[in-house]
Amino acid sequence: MDLTHKILSDYSYYLRIERALSPNTVEAYTSDMESFFSQVAVEPAHVSTQDILDYLAANERLSKRSQSRLLSSFRSFFDWLVMEGDRKDNPCDPIDSPKLGRYLPEVLSVEEVTSIINSVDISKWNGKRDRAVLEILYGCGLRVSEAVGLKISNVYLEEGFVRVVGKGDKERIVPMGEMAAEAVKEYMAARPEPASPQYDDILFLNRFGKAISRVALFSMVKRQAMAAGVNKEISPHTFRHSFATHLIENGADLRVVQEMLGHESILTTEIYTHIDSSTWQRAILEHHPRR
């Protein structure tokens, strides 16, 4: 194992154990650094500000948001090296993050959501599963990781709610509508046998009786969007964004939406008020007499 590889391995351990970051975050940070060192033949202790600027320039086709995320990865890594005593400075300090506009995620209309859900062929068990997944993603506003890890013991069909374990292992209770509950009931009646006892309590299984993967959910959502004729760049997360936007459009209290989504800060939830505003602003401008 060369020195850089050893340092990256230690950094990954630090992120997982000492900072207790999620596996996805650890993977993102470490893969960013692995990509950097695969292109820049300099040991971590000797990386300069210019090395980082050159790397960013070579990847100028990345969006401002992606470049900003890269810089966050670099800052975290080099802060850790300083903390460990392997460097005296962080080479990212002189670099300003790209100025970002307010990010407004893609949102589906209620009609588009309905069209995508109705496009699923429920004549087979996996179709019943896919429809239940979509109903849960939209009807409860779950993150992809939350849907993948949802346990049967945390789904209360008669009471109409699900218990969700979100980021930072924080639990929250989310109401579940009748359509989502009915879809889950139909799927449960056709659910395949789990491959082993460790999957007994996992709600959504694949054809091998194991937990369905995030990649499979992404593929399913894109496939059903195409089948429904929805030509937007969407992912499972789009259903969560749409759920929040539609709640606010229909007058839901921002704090209630924050609690349902599991946002730590109300500022994160506030973005959906901007989406709502952009919708009516666009509608007004399209019909404005002076447009």
C-alpha cells in the first residue's frame, strides 16, 4: 500500500468512526480525493493551492454546484491532515467557492405524479412493489435510503403512518394516505419469500428476496417516467420534492412540512416556498399583457 492510499484509508476511517458520517457521505468524500490523486501525482503533504486550481480548471465542465462540492471534500481532507499534524496549512484556504444561485429542484405536477404511478403494470408482484414504492416516495416524502431501508415493523397500515429512521439515525413519524396504504397492502399479499432471516423485516425486496437497491429504484423511476411520457430529468428524490411543494401549495404549515421531511433546518424546507413562488410567477408572466 503506497503512502497516499494509506492516508486515504485512514481518512475514510476518520470520517466513518470519529465523525460518524453516513456511508454515502464517506464514499463521496473519499472518491473525490481518490479521483484527485489519480490525476495529480503529488503526495498529500505537498499539494499546493495551484494544484487544486489546475484540477478544477481541468474539470471546468462540472457545474458550479459540483465544483463547490469538490472544494468541500478538499477542505475536509486537508483540514484533517492539518489536525493530524501532516500539514501546517490547508491549500484550499485561498480559494473561494463558486457563487451558487438558489437551487430549485425539478418538480412534477400532480397530474404527472398520477400518470407515472398509473403507468406501472400491477399484474405481477414486482409491479405491485414498484407502485407501492412510488406511493410511499410521494405520499410520505421519503428519501431513497429511507424507502430502501423501510421495515415492515415500522409501517402501521391501520393507523395510517410510518416510522422512518432518517439522517443521523433520527426517527420521525410520517402520516400515510389511503392510496399508499392500499398499495402496500396489495404488495404485501404478493411479496416474495425473503432470501434469509435478515430480510424478514425489510419491506421492499428484489427478485432474489433481498433488499431492493437504490440503483434499482433509480432505474424503475426513470423507466416509469418514460412509460408515462414525462420528459423531465427525474429521480426518486423528485417525488419527495414534489410532495413537499404540493403540500405548501395547498397551504400546509412550513414547520409541519419540515417535520415530515426530517429537515434539521427550516431554511432547507423554505426552498419549496421558492418553487411555489416560481410557479405562479411563471404563470403570471406567461399571461402578462406586456410580455
